[in-house]
Amino acid sequence: MQNSERIIMAHGAGGAVMGTLIERFVLPYLGGFQTEVGLEALDDAAVVGEVVFKSDSHVVRPIFFPGGDIGRLAVAGTVNDLAVLGAEPVALGCGFVLEEGLDFSDFELVLESMKTSCDEAGVFVVTGDTKVVEKGALGGLVVNMSGIGKRSKALAHNLAVVRKCWRNFDARWVLDKNLRVGNKIILSGTIGDHGLAVLSAQEGLTFGSKIASDVKPLNHMIEQVLEVGGVVSMKDPTRGGLANALNEWSVKAKVGILVHEENIPIRNDVRIGCEMLGIDPLEVGNEGKIILGVEDEMTNDVLAVLKRTKEGKDAEIIGEVTDEFSLVAMKTVVGGRRILPMPVGDPVPRIC
Amino acid sequence: MQNSERIIMAHGAGGAVMGTLIERFVLPYLGGFQTEVGLEALDDAAVVGEVVFKSDSHVVRPIFFPGGDIGRLAVAGTVNDLAVLGAEPVALGCGFVLEEGLDFSDFELVLESMKTSCDEAGVFVVTGDTKVVEKGALGGLVVNMSGIGKRSKALAHNLAVVRKCWRNFDARWVLDKNLRVGNKIILSGTIGDHGLAVLSAQEGLTFGSKIASDVKPLNHMIEQVLEVGGVVSMKDPTRGGLANALNEWSVKAKVGILVHEENIPIRNDVRIGCEMLGIDPLEVGNEGKIILGVEDEMTNDVLAVLKRTKEGKDAEIIGEVTDEFSLVAMKTVVGGRRILPMPVGDPVPRIC
């Protein structure tokens, strides 16, 4: 970034380039509010008083892709960002930026999909705004979705179970920084599906079978997991993929993470698609999936409940938190160990 | 709109065309939540439990204009939408959609301006998101600003004063629909400044003197007014201008409004600029101004306090609420009466 004085696509792709932009420009001007979880936490959502609050913009291109569309992405994205903190979504606010020339029928399809996704999540849009810009490079529309949530009913129980295992635990929410040595890492399902589905739609590619996005609201699945208890931290590995999410976690919680490559669920067609394109499935952005840091003794119980849900049926324990090192390492299929670095940027642009 | 099956600029310009889009497409899919002030209220913000919630997207072009920029507009816009409901802004959420090629120095100027505006309003950004899109027609960036607020400290006093004058008054917030026959209409200052300032920047025009935007957070001014009491309803006459705001008010509250043209404060250079361009200053979008519906007996007290503030020094009583008719009428300078219709769309596109 030091050689560039302009915004490039990588500034919006998750990963190290975006991280530098946030730290160099955004935090110095906009940070500073003393609240339980504020801007500096760079967590999935903020906590102000008893309100969990999140704002997200969606620019995916094309706006329709196998398995989803920009409307579903916006609803699920905000719902999931609230849910992974331990919140129940209460209401959404929706700002549309429409491009001149957008077909009413396409706009209506997006609205219909938002409605379906809201129904699935059990949440409503209560406020909004509509703007129109001249035809350009948006590809139809941008959806800005903000949301407010309140403490999930099961959160207190979940935290009580954590405290049985970890006496000094004092967090009131399931925050990134909570992760500690000895926790197990669970991934709720296969990775790469969403990124490859959007890429196939962007480039008109097909990979033998049809790869579809798994974008969906996960708040009900997360609620069931919290009812089991023992979850210390949750994240959704969206832009920058699993590699980015694990590295962010490691830095924020100041711990090492060891993942086992053979345990990471990846669909075979996604793996082949990534190989054909020369991209790393660990760096491709996901939707519809979360990673959980769980107290060791609760791991099997949490996994069993996850596997009984439709969204979490492919869940696996993919690794553990360690003090052997302070970065993310991967035990590869062939038995070696390698560092899993923070990606520079998601290899697939505008996937969410 | 019936002849068009595509989005046109007027769909984002306030006024009747936008209203039809919202009613035909957005409300049928996204409405329906049973809450104190929801999407159907089409008010400035929503109320969910004790949280006031608002989401707004900003697409002004150019991003810098005399008197302001997109960052100041976004902060002030959301702060003011919360404040006119009777809420004190608590926290903001900010989503940036940056265009590839945007200069870091321009981004930094926007952030600096947001910081200044947040400081003025006494509010912080606590959560956010950054996306990047290919270079197109955005003109640099889009800013999506959501906000949450809580009941203003002075709101209870204000409502108590209203109830002294109006026994059946039972609203807990300063809503559009509260307006009733006998209320006076106060405008907090001159209209047209912002729209003309943006237009001059869009078209490279100058109108003799320099017309600057008056965009600013108004929450402190509004708090002082609520401390006087007797305010039943407030609106900010942004897109679609004063004509749009008055018509919306009349429809929602099912009352007639009579305004006196000679009492509407308009700067002379703004009036001349509008005449040169053949546009109606009553239909040009504003920032930094509000209209208030006030119980008759409190009107002079409210006006006096407004005039003592920097933001409200040019405030005037511009009309009254009547049951003589059920639309908006204007007593013109030459003494006649004419209907002031709902504008089709703001004559100046992308002003906020």
C-alpha cells in the first residue's frame, strides 16, 4: 500500500491491505468511543449499552448468483454478524443505492429474496432509504444493511458453562479476543462454496457440477449452539476466507492456532475449481459458515448439536488453540507444518 | 412511473416518483413489523423498544461542495433524523463503498470532516465496513450511515407541555402524524442553500456571491427547543424540499397546512439563483434546517429560543395547520392562494 496513493480493489477484499487502510485512516479519525465493544475491537458488531449494532454494505457482482443474490446476502450478513457476538437480531435498517436503468423486475426479485431471508431469520426491516446514481459500475444496486440486536436468550447459559471451565472468564459477549489456549476450533461446514459460486457467475465458468452459494441466516443454528454452552468466541470467515479469520483471531486473542488441513471440510468440486483457477480455498470468502472457539470439554457436545442442524451438518473440529507459537499454523495432509499467513486480499473481488 | 419499467434518477430524488416506488415495491415486501414506529410510518427514523434506529445512504456528487462534503452530510443526516423524532444520538455505524482510484487524500478529508461533525454532535462511530467497487459513476465514494439513539433528556418535558394544551395527546415521540389543527409551523432558517450549493458545484456555476451549504448536526438546537416544550412534530425538509415535507406531513397527519410565502426565509442570492435556473426553491432539498409543528400558545417561546441559537437565528413562523382543506396551500406574496403540490422529484439530483 505504501506505493499506492489511491484506492485499489484489494482495499475492499479483506486481508492485510484492507486491514492497513482501516488502521491507517479509519481508526485514527473515527475511533475513540469508550464502549464495551467499539470500533477498535474490529469485531463483527459493536455493543453500546445493551444494544448490539452492526452496519454492512453489500456490493456483490453480479447481483444474482447460484444459490443467492445481493438481498439475501445483505440480510444474512447483518443477521450473522449480530449472532456471532451472542445477540438475537431485533430489527434491520436498509439503504438502497440503485443504479439508473435497473429493471423493476430485478429490484423486485431482490426484495422478495430479502423478505424470504428475513422470514427465515425472524427479523424485519424497520427503517430505510433509497438513493439513485447514474449508470456506472455498480452492476445494478448496492444494499446497505444495518441491524440492532439484544442479548440472545441462551447467551447467559453459554457463558455460565464457559465459566465452569474457565474461572477468570469475564466477557459478557462471545468476542474474538476471548479465545484462549486449550480451546478447540470448530468450522460449521464446507468452505469456498460462496466465493466459487460468485466467481462462476462473474466469469461464466462452470466446474462440472453446479457450485451454489450457501448464504443463509445462521442465528437459529447459533442459538442452539449457545444452548449447549462452552462457546468462548465465534467469527464468520467472509472476505479473506478462513485464513484471514484465523489470523485475525490469533492476533486479537494473542494466541497461536494450529489447524489440521485434512479436517477442513471442502467440497470436491470446490477443491477442483480452486485448483483449476490457481486460488487457495482457504483465502476465498465464505457465507453461511462460522468458526467457533469452544472449551475443550464441551467440544464434542457442541459438535454433535451442530451436526444435527441443517446448516451445520458438515461441521468438523479443525484445530486447537496453542501457546507453542503465536501465529496460525497448519498441519498439512502430507504431515508437515506450515505457516498459514494472513492473505493480502480475497482472490475473488466483490463477493459480498 | 407507469410508463417506465426501469429505475430513473427521479426514483431517488424525493417527491411523488420516489414515494410510488416505496409504496409499490418496498413496503409490500419489507413492511409489516409491529413496532411503535416502523417502516410503514415512513418517518425519519424507527422506534424499536426504547431504541431509535435510522439508516441512510449518501451519494452526493461532487463529494466536496461549498460548505460541506459527503462525510459531514452523512453524520449530520443521520444525527438529524434521530433528533427530529425526539432522540439523542448515541452511536453511528458507517459503511463506505469506495471507488477504485479514489485518492487517499480525498478519503482522508472526508474522514476528517466526519470526525469534526461527530465532535459537534457529540457522537461516535462504533461499527463499520469498507467495500471497493470498480471505477464508474459514484464520483469517489458512497457513505452509508446508520445510527441508534435514545429518548432525549428534554423529550418528557416537551411532551408534558404538549399535553397541557392537548389533553388527548398520547404520542411518546415527536412524530409526523402528531400534527393537528391549530398548530403553528415554524421553519428554522433559510431554504435552498444546500441544494444550490451542490448544484453550483455540479455545474461549475456561481451566483454572484458564494452560496454555501448549511449542512450541520442540529441535535443541540433541537434539545434546546424541547426544553421549551410544546413541539408536537418535527421534520427535516431534505430531498424534495419544503414542498415535499409539507405535503408528506399533511397526508400523514390528515390535516391541511397553509403557508405564507412572504414568511418563508430565502436568501436573496438563492432566490436569484433559482430564478436563473428556472427551479422552485420550495422544491430544492435542504440540510441544516427543520420544520416544527408547535402548539399555538407555545409558538412564540419556541421561536424566541430558536432565534437565539446559531443554527436557528433566521427561524420564522411560516404557517398554520387548518381544517379548511386537506392539502398544502400557500398564500402568495401578491395575496392569492394556490395549492403547493407534492413535487415530482427534487430538481437537483444526488444532493445527499
